[in-house]
Amino acid sequence: MMKIEGEKINLRNVDVSDFTKIIEWHQNQLLTYLAGKRLPKNIDECNERYLKNSLLNYILAIEDKSGNFLGEIEIRHIQWKEKMAELFMYIGEENLWGKGYGTEALSVFINYIFNTKGFKTIYLRVYENNKRAIRCYEKCGFKKKGILKFKNHKIHSDNLILMETSADILKNKKY
């Protein structure tokens, strides 16, 4: 079992005991919207997402130092040859949003991905109205690269910002 330690969080493998909480979080419409509907809604979907080995994605649970499961962080669409992947992350409990758990989890994870796994580039997509997440990503060295506009939607905030960071940026980043 893998464990990566930070000051107030640990990253570890997602466990079957986390599934109940994940399914519960799926009921939060705001979280489900912000997470892009990736949250599994039942045990079968959890088994498929977390227990199936894949060379194209890598998922870890975020927990506090007391062992409370807080959310997950993932790289997906891994391009091994280019050492590039897309990042996905969420904190499941709304009352813990804005408390620094996501920022620390992201910082610890990207340090691990760049320094231990040798990745060169990590990118992500975030809704432009998700200001809290954008601040978190910027604190951890992500830069805005562009906007994916959806003309079919009348809601301006459904546009996605594409952000990216690299091992070179991380080397010069002071946390």
C-alpha cells in the first residue's frame, strides 16, 4: 500500500472502505458538477473506477492526519512517452473547501509525480467560475493556457480554463 505524507494530509490508495463516502458525495450536485460527473454513484462504478488497474490513470485518496478520507487526486490520460498527464482532484466535504487541504494535496502530489515518477507536464481543465480551485492551482504553479468555450450553453461559467504546469516551473516554485 502506497502512502505519501504531507504536513496535514496523506495520499494513499483508494480503499473499498472509501466507497460509501464517495457514493454519498455523488449526491452533492455542486460537487458533481464541478467534478465533471466523474464521481461514481454506486458500488459497481466504484469497483470499475478504483479497483481496475490501468496504465492510463493513477488515483490516490486524500486523507487528513487522523485518517479521515477527504477526497481524491488523479492523473489520467497518461502519455508515458511524453511524460504528460491530465490532473483531476476534489475535496468531497464542502465544509473543508478553502481550508488548504486541496492545495497541500496538490503540492505533495505534483512533487511526487515530477520528482519520483519523472513526469514533465501536468495539465487540467477547470470551470472558469470555480475561483477557489483556480487559486489553488495557481498557488501550486499552474498557469492558464487557454479557455474552452461552449457556445451551446447559455451559462458563461460553463467554459473551461485549460491550465498547465511543468517540472521546470516546479523547480523554481517556492511554497
